[in-house]
Amino acid sequence: MSDASGIIERGTSRSEGDTHTLHWVLRLPHPVARVWAAVATPEGLPEWLAAADVFEPRLGGAVTLRWLNTGDPAVAVHCGHITAWDPEVVAEYTIDLHGRCRFHLEPAGDAGTTLRFTNELTGEDSFRLDCLAGWHDHFAFLLDALDGRPKDWSTWNLDRWRELRESYA
């Protein structure tokens, strides 16, 4: 995994009761079209996040994401809909496990992209911490995928996630 310390800033969160809003800003040295392909296509998503078993690229379209770090379909498969869609600007999925996941892309400089990610979810505080660590870990996978090194899910383990989880606690 690449050293993402200069690109992935620490995620922030705010909570109101059991509703949590997580937020990241990533300054990526890749053009918007490349980042869009990674975060908003069924070909790009498995390289860093999850397989898109169903993906209808339009407002209201169905989405089924299958996490590739577990073989148990009871915990790996999550369904929802595309709740905002503006090609190369906004892709937002609302899925049963993670709530609303919004990717907002902006051109930055000649060939870069600023990715603003927001995740609104409901659950106990421990779930908020799990998700902070999980998204942070996945964003490192995103950087690698954008650099031509998609995640080899057979090598995935909990070690880095545990470190991140502890740092967010």
C-alpha cells in the first residue's frame, strides 16, 4: 500500500444521537474522469471498495455492493439505490449497511481532483469508529487503484484497520 499520509487527511465526524456524519477531503493527483471511473462504475469499485453486483448509473438506480474481504453473503452483500447522480461531479449511494455515501468530485489544478466524501449512517458509537477506520483504509486502497495497483482482496487482513480503529477511538 502506498504512503497516503499526505493525501488522506484524517476523517472527521459529528454525531447527533445515533446519527453520525463522517467526512473526508482527498486531494488526488489524478484527473476527474479517472477518479469518477473508480468511485462510480462497476468496473472501478471492486479495485478498492466492493464488487458492484448491481449498478444502475442513474438517479434512483439500484445498487448492490458485495464486500470482497469476506465470503459470508450475510455480511458481505448490501443493497440500496443511487440517491444523487451528476456524472463526473456527484455519485451518491444509499445502502442498507452504510447509509448515505456521497462522492463529490471537483477539478483541482491541471490534472488533479478534490474528492469530498460524506457518509451519513445510523448506529452506536462503536459503529461510527468502525466506519471511520474502514473508510480510511479503503481510501488508501483507492489511491493504490488509481495508481494502477488494484487491491488484491486475498491479501486483506484486519491489521491496518485495527491500527486505524485505535487511532480514531
